[in-house]
Amino acid sequence: MLVFAASDKGGTGRSVTSANLAYHRALDGDDVCYLDFDFGSPTAPAVFDLPDVLAEAEGKGLHSYLKGKTGEPLRVDVWARTEHPVLRTRPSGSGRLVLLPGDRTGGEFVTDEENLHRCVDLVLRLKREFDVIVVDLSAGRSYAMDLALAATVPRSALARITTRWLVYHRWTRQHVMAAAELVTGKQGIVRAGVAMGHDETALSGSIRFVRAAVPDLQSPLWSQARPEQSVWMHERDRQLEAMAAGLGIGKTRALASIPLEPVLQWREQLITYEDVVDSRVANLETWQAMGDLAQRLGDDKYWGQL
């Protein structure tokens, strides 16, 4: 399975949630590869607690590979290299978890046929090794997104690989509007994909939305609000639901809703079960939501025509 993680804006939780998604799929036994295609700001090593990898990837990262400056991109075994104390020992029954990082100083670049060929060749080789390939794209209609769309057109060698698109957004009016525009706008994923040769129905059916940092108004954190605040927040929540439905990204198109997690406001990281049960610094609801996202990714009942 090939999974593209997209967002219209930065700060949506796209990278940290996608990394946790990859982590949960690996915990469930899948061999998972994470590609950091956020060429402008590759941050995956920080999420996986690999502080030395950004420097190590310079000249050997995905940016350098796609531009033909290195024959093979750097691969990092997360279980073996992470400095996260809980993850240093690979959990029993888990699959591989491998990161292909980006170059720290790579930056965005206009893609061409050579870049496209290298991208397709890389994914085909990874497909022989891994069950799930997660590709974290730069925010907005980036060159990385254009490369992803071009690489997966029906005539491509990747056409037979099951492809999912996850579009992340925060639960605010501005982010909801931006996420809808990214998908269905004049310059959005669907129109751009159709122009490249994608089937509109099939491409639309492969896209789902992930709501990130969503306040749970029934949780202790928010239920202690003053009555006036509580009424105001519930009304805003209803308005957002109505807006999302009107823009075509309502609950039927939302694959998961990730709660606002205090830990992730301070540090972008993998949320482990030990964080919930032992140190109790993270919320159980966050762990469960990440797990639900990972399971629904491969469950056909959440995909297809709508």
C-alpha cells in the first residue's frame, strides 16, 4: 500500500500523525517504510528520535537521490537507531520500521522526467520489501505533490499498487476551508490529477481527511470551562461540522479524528503505550485514535466511492 500524506498548511499535525500511523502499522506486524518528501522542511528524524540523521542524510537523502546526486538514498532502521528509550528494543511481533530521510538543505525543486523515473523506480523496489510505504509530502500544492500525482497515473508502473491519500487539517474554520480547497479547488489534487491522466472518480475515492488536534469537548480538559465558554465552543463545533459537510469533507470523508494531545503541543514524537500507562504523560484517547487511523487505512469499508 502506498500512502501519501498531504496538507494545505503547515502545523496541521501531518508529519507527526503520519509517523505515528507508520509506527502503529509496524506494531501490528507490517513492514513499513516512511519517505520524507517534505523537501522544504524534513522533520521526520526528530519525530522518530533520530537526532543524528539530519546531518547524516546531507547529500544522501531523498532530495539528493531524486536529483541524481546519489545512487541510493539513505535508509535508517528506526528500531535500531532511535534514541527513544521505549523503542530501542523492537517489540515482539512487530514489522520493520525504516525511514528514508530528506536532505536538511535540499529545498523544493521543479520535477522533471528524470526525477519521476527515479521516484517510480524507488517505490517499485520498496514495494518488494514493505507492506506499507508512507510518503510525507510538503504542505500545499508543492512539487512533491505533483511528483506523487505524476508517478501514480493509470499508465504508470505504480498504477497497480493500492494508493491512499490522507489530507490533514486542524479543526478550525481556516483549516477546514484550506483542506477542501487543496482537494477540490481549481488548483487542487483532483483537478491536477485529472489533467495528468487520473480518473476523477477513482482519485476522489482514494482521498480521505484526517482531523488533527481536535478538542474533545466532553473531556475533563474542556468540560471544566465556564458555562458561557462551553456554549460558545459547542456552537462553534456544530458550525464547523456543517461547514465541513457543505464543503464535501464531512464525517463520511473523515478517516479519523485525532484529539488535541498536550504532549504533542510540546514535542512532536511517537506516542507509545508506555506514555499512556506507565508515565501517564499522554492520553489514552490519543493512542486509540492513532490505532484506529492505522486500522482504517487498510479497511476497505472506509474507502471506495462515496
